[in-house]
Amino acid sequence: MSLPVEVPITHAKADGRPGATRIPAVDCLRGAALGGMILYHLTWDLHAFDLSPIDPGTSLVPRLFGHGVATVFLGLSGFGIALAQRRGFRLGQVARRLGAIAAAAATVTLVTMSVVPGGTIWFGILHCILITNIVALVLQRVSNLVLVTLGVLAATIPLALPAALGGAGWAWTGLSDTSPATLDFRPLLPWLSPVLIGMVAGRTHLVDWMARFSPRPAIYRVLATGGRHSLLVYLLHQPFLIGLLIALYGLPETGLTPTVLLSRPRQAAEFLQACEKGCVAQGRDEQLCSATCHCVLTATLAHPALRQSLTRSAPDAMRTYIAECQSPP
């Protein structure tokens, strides 16, 4: 998933003199994106607890929604860099901000490495924000035309060269021929694009318009508060959501642990890959193998006692499903 980080916002006042006033509209936007992120992750949790039939890992609308939330966060980070540039480069402030992002990204990696070994997040949204912000800082003196051009290239190069580099070590670039096993993955390309476009937006009169926006309704104040503390919200929201679901509904009847709940999409993908590969190796038709394996997976996920067996040797009940799925209708 998708997630955020708070970028300290500074802007030039209307008369051009630098100031240190936050822009509430930017905080509100970031807070609204936080709400979208929490909603998106809640769909994963509800599906893992068998409380929703919607699988966000395979459903188009949730996936597009998640990409949209990530785009907003990255765009706002670029917007914030452009605003801060108006005050002039301050090494101490930049170092503290990047250090906070790096520490949070490392925390996410270490926690997922311990809790979900098969889906460790090693280049998720926070890692992406860290690297793209460093690139953006290097490019902060170039013209808007160059930034837009680079932004378009960042978005289109992965489409033109989807597997230009070999090996998992290059996966973070977005150009590797290897897809990483992880719960959240936001490679440099194409996700550098919204950061650069956000920088361009932060150099326009849009800043002056947003600076005049003064949110008064309570919901705006709530969103702005969340936006000012987005990094903390990001780190705490999933433990809170999972804990709340466990408190309300208990663990599913299979006794699944939070570790298994978080990694089940990964298990399902591994099961399909291994099943199809083994089926084709036996000389069967590739399309028939794909249909059979998806049939087996659907039946297995519908059987509470088998959900934890997705990556193990097939028990007798699963072999029955395999036989049924291979039988002609």
C-alpha cells in the first residue's frame, strides 16, 4: 500500500517575502488521502477476516483506488519540496525530514520481515518517497519544462522497457524482469512521475490560491490534523485496524494468526504459480492448467480448514478438489 509521509510545508506570502506558515489546504488534502489509504487497507483486512467477498488484490476498482491514493501522496511530497524551495535550501531541515522517512521505512521493513517473512516490504511507499524526494531535491533547480518532460518519461519508460534489467536486485527501479514478493511495492519508475509533476504544481499560482483557503468545518480541521501527523498515522493504522477487528470478531474460526492473515494474498499467489507450473510440467494444456488451479484455489479458500495449507503439500481434502476441478463438467 499505499502510504504517506508528512512534508513540512512552507510558502511565500502574497508579497513574495518568505514565511513559515503551513497551508491548511495541503494538510487537508493529505488528510483526505490518509482516509483513502485507511479505507483501502480496511478492504484487505475485511477480506482476510472473511468479512468481505471483495479481494483487493485481484479486483480492478480497489487496485486503481490504491494507485490513486499513492499518486496523491507522492504528488503532495513533490508539491511540498517546491514550496520549501521558496525559503531556500536548509540542510538541517532536509536532513531531519529525510531521516524521519528513512527511519519509518526501515521500521516497516523490519516489522514485516518479522511478522510476514514471505511478504517483507523492502521498497514500499515510504521507501519510494525517500528515494524520489532525494531525486527531486537534486532536480529542484531545473525548469518546469524539464520536470514535466522527465515526469512523462518516468511514467512511460516502464511501458516501453518493462524488463530492461535482469535480476531481483534491480526491481526497485521498476525495470526489472523479476517481480518481487512483497505486500507493498512502489518502484522508482513510474512513481517518480507524480513527484516531479507535484513540484511543477508547487511552482504555480495554485500555491497562492491554496494559501487563501481557510477550512472552517470540523471535518476539515480533522483532516488537517491527520495531514500534519500523517507519518505517525501511517505507522499505527494497520495495527489498530487489525486489533479492532480481532476485538470485535475474534480471529477467524480457523485460528489464523495476524501473520497468516496479512500474508494470505501472497500465499494464494504462490499457490497458483506452483500449481500451474506443476500442472504444465505434467504435459497438460496451459489454459486448462490455469483454469484448474484457479478452481482449486477458489474451493480451498472457501474451505476454512484448508486456508493455511495453501503453501504446503496438498492434504487429502485438497486432492479431492483437484480431482473435481480436473473432471469435465
